[in-house]
Amino acid sequence: MTADTFLDDLTAALDAALAASGTLRLTEVDRRGEGNSWETYLVGAKWVGPAGPGSAEYAVKRRPSSGIVTDYDVAREVALLAAAASIGLPVPAVITHDPERSRGFFVMEKVAGAIPLPANVSRIVPDPASREGLGREVARAMARLHAADPASLGLTCLGPVPDPTRTGAIENAAWTRNYQEVADIRIPVLDLALAWLDHRSDLVSERVSLVHNDFRVGNLVVRDGELAAVLDWETAHFSDPVADIAWFAQRTSRGRSPLLCKLIALQPFLDEYEAAAGWRPEPATLTWWAVQSLTKTAIGCLQAVRVYNTGGRDDLRYATMANSVYYSLGWLGRMLRDREWGH
């Protein structure tokens, strides 16, 4: 599949979606380097439609030739964005999609704003009070997501909703299988963590909801210090909502900072979440999912290295994830030393 064919298919899809009658032209195409999943492009377009001349910028996600996620399903992603929008979450509107041509792609509105990372969030939102306000907004958005009845979302593409008492066991079994597939050399702290998670898998909240599964800075668009959009829903699934909270609180997204994603302390975040959701996770449940989040991060990085080593993706970022494994292992080791888990 050539780049020209993809751009031709993209042009045709946008032209049809905007009723441009063959007039639409791409004015710029910027292949972006952010993200480790879909191929991402920012494109500009001009056309003449029923209301006269028009122009806009769009974000395009294209299925990669290979990646960490097993199946980059265009229709699944579009359904998830629609479900999120239906419950009032800020997500980009989907303009058009094609699951077949050019490996499959979908086109979204380009949401104005910045996408902060842990390394630059203090520069993008320099005022500490504004950063805490953004953290509280994330807590409320999470609570809204988790409050939605899974059966009401119409997400049959995700399969059956799991037994709320089994979410931990299901997650741990899946990541244990992934580890077995990619661990060329056994890593003792991961072996111990997976065994501990299995032994303590009853420490879940016994709630089940749609979880984003990557709810953190890096996947949030921020405009004027406020949450403008939640991006990258490709790994969303039904599980324990505490998984999202623990992921947002993960040590690798804040380093030595006491603030979750360098925005807000844990207790104010949980206070805001509880006020919006009407419940609060137990400390033991949050710890279980904290260990699980670090464990799956390390295994996910091992998967990325395997994809690179076997020629599935020539992106050097996949190779350098070998170094990222050690951050997760280091935090798992520190939490073990401090008796936060393992006993």
C-alpha cells in the first residue's frame, strides 16, 4: 500500500463525508511522531460544498502494519468514541472512517489545544492551582465514564461484560499470557508480581464499567488549562473502574513527584472522584491495581521490543522501550521494599 494510495483514499472519504462533489483537496499532510499505536496524521483540507468554500484541519488515525495492541479495529475505535460522546465526555467528533481501504483509517476533528506530557505539563499549565483544577476535572470525567451502565453503551464489539468479582483475575491471566510470550529471560520481580496479583485478585472493587485503560497526560488535550478532549481509546474495555484511577496515579507518569500525572495529590483527586461518583476505592484495591499497572507497563514495553526485534515495526521508539522496562521494575521494587505489596 503506497502513501499516494492512502492519501487518495483519505481524500475520497473526506470528499464524500463533506459532500464536496470531487472538489476536496488536501493542502497539507503531517505524519506525526507522537503515540506508539496508530499511525497519526494531521491534515488540512479545502473544498467547495453546498454552503460554499470550506477548509478545516483534521486528525487521522491509520491502522499500523504492526504494533503492541493485538488488533487495531477502526470500527471498534469509532464505536468507543461515539459511546464516550453519548455520555458527555469530551472526545473528538469522527468525521468519516473506512475500515477496509489503506489498512483502515478514521478521521476526527482536530481539537484545539496542547497535549501535555509528564515532562512538560508544568510548562503548559504553569499555575499550580490550575494544574490541580485540571486534575479535579479529570476525576470528574473519569467518574462520568465509570457511572455509565455498560449495557447502555451498545458496545457489543467489546464482548460480554465480565463478572465484577473476576476483573482482577481476568486482567492478570491476560497479562501473564503476554509475559510468557515475550519474556526471553525471566524477570524475578515480574514473576513475583504476577503471582501476588493472582493470589490477591479478590481485592478488586467488585464494580465493572467501561475503562479507558490509558487515562493520563499524553492522552488529554488541554486548552486554557481545562480538559478539552480525551484521546486514544484503542485499549478501552470493561473492567474494574479502579484500574483507570491507578493508571492515572502510576509512578511512571509522575516520577518522584507526589502529584498524580504531576497535577494533583491523591487524596484531593479521590475526594473529587467520590463527590462525582458517590463511592471511593478502598486503599487495598487501589494498591492491587497500582501493582497491576506497573506490571502491565513493563510487559507492554517488552512486547514493543519484541515487535521491533521481529521486524514488525521499524520505529526506534519501540526499540528504546527496553529502557522503559526498568522504570516500571524499579517502582515495583521500591513498592515491594516499602511493603506496599508482596506480604
